[in-house]
Amino acid sequence: MDFGLVLQTDPPASRVVDLMRRAERNGFTYGWTFDSAVLWQEPFVIYSQILARTDRLTVGPMVTNPGTRTWEVTASTFATLNDMYGNRTVCGIGRGDSAMRVAGRKPNTLARISEAMKVIRALGRGEETDLSGTPIRLPWVKPGAELPVWMAAYGPKALKMTGEEADGFILQLADLYLTEFMVKAVKDAAVAAGRDPDEVTICVAAPAYVTDDDSSEALAHAREQCRWFGGMVGNHVADLVSRYGEHSAQIPDELTDYIKAREGYDYAHHGRSGNPDTQFVPDEIVDRFCLIGPVEAHIEKLNALRALGVDQFAVYDMHDAQEATIDAYGSKVIPAVNA
């Protein structure tokens, strides 16, 4: 199993770079960041520094979207980084929940994501493609360039499209029941489209918080540090419920029940521990969606995720134990999972 580190690009950027370097030293192979131009600093500028100061780390956004950047600019940026540092980038893409909403726009449609994925992937490889009726290519891209495009998805239509078109699937929660349900949907869609389902890389991303023991005090603190994640995921869940209905056969009740108490959501606290808008998230959801507890609990859940077809676990590291989590994974968790 590969391991990734997910960070927000809060200033100073030097800290983001330092944490990514620490992650590589501890056996992580991917470095991800949020991409929301209003809320955080520009990730692609920071990627160049991460790539320059690491040797093997693959970097990319979790996730960019086709609405805040023109597609040829997105492709050119990735291709430039790959030309400078080797094929060490991956394009995670989605609807643009925070990036679009904080700019007063609606998240992108699936049709727009589908078209953008094809264009960005082709241009990143140096191939000619059609952009709004105009055939274009990046003539300076060298042979052998690669740009995998991984799609973040939750709803049934998005899961189907991921299996049909994307190189990878990003699932932002680590609940075993829902992971099995959604991975199967992606793999089934790939098979139905005539693809080898094993060609679709499965990446589960969620907060991880390693405690010294399983005492009630330690677990309570870990839950409070990770409760924000249930609120962030709740934004996507709320969209699904409004579209498909509260008890739709398309969406498991396990994913929808907890958001009934959800009221407002302030993106100023998006993805941050101590988010005051996420007190509605119950402990059960934190335990199911995240990885918390002593090392042994992390190893057990990661092995279960791998058995469901997960190829990478990406650690959301937005809490008060960033370095400790990276080090614990590097010294104990990753070696045990990949023994």
C-alpha cells in the first residue's frame, strides 16, 4: 500500500515543504494539498519547491477542479513540473466544493469534469486534443510524459464516471462499509466500460491521529482533533441528499443520517481542527470515517482497507500532532502494513 500526506497550503509555505520532506523520509510516496485559491496559498508554486527538495515524492492536488483554472493552463502547469522533475505529479480533480463556493459559483457538473479530464490528460502527455472546437497540443512536451488523472467522487453517477474514465478514484472517508460499497461501484463501472478494473488506482483519504493508548481521554482528544472531517464530508453528503433524496436506494443511509443536525457551514474554518460548525458530527462518524487510536488500531483498519482493494491511504494531517503522526506512521504503521 502506498501512503500519502495531505496538507492545506497555509503560510508559511516553508512548513508545508518541510512536512512533505519529513513524510518522504518516513516512507510516504505521495504529497497532496488542498486547492482553493481564496482560502489557501497557490499549491502549484509550492509543488515546485516540494519536488525540488524531495527525490521520489509524487505531488498533486486533492483536488483541483475545472472551473477555477483554464484546462490548458492546468495541463501546462503539470507538464512543466514533470519536465523539470520527472513524471512526479498526479492530477486529482473534482467538483470544486470550497474553491467554487467561496468565489460565489456553483461546483462544476460531472459533464464538465469529464470533458476536462480528457483534455488535461491528453495535453499533459503531449497529445493533440480538442478544446472548445480548437485542436491544440503542447509542442514542448517530451515523449514519455505522463499525467494520471484521479477523480474524487461520492454519488452514484460520479462513481460510475470514475470507473469509466479516470485513472484513479479518490474517496475522502475511511469507513469500511462505504469504502466497499463505493470501490465496488467504481470497479463494476470499469468492467462494464471494457476496462481492466485494476487499472483504476483506489486512494482513500482521511484524518489519522495516533494516540499513546486507547484510554477514553486519549480517544476523546483525537476525536475532537478530527471532528472537522465529518463536517467537510457533510458538504458533499448534503449535496447528494438534496439531489437523490434522504432515503434513496442510490445512497446508503449510513452516509446520510448524521447530517440531519447540520445547519450552517463557514468555509473560513474548512478542513481545520476545532471547526465550530462541526459539533453536529457524532463520535461514531469520527471513528468510522477517520483512523484514530493506538498504532495497532491503525494497522488493523489499514489492512481491512487494503483487503477492499485500496491501493493508497492518504493521511489528512490537519491537527495538533502533525509531526508525531508522520513519524508514527513512518516508524511503526507503514512498516507493519507493508511488511
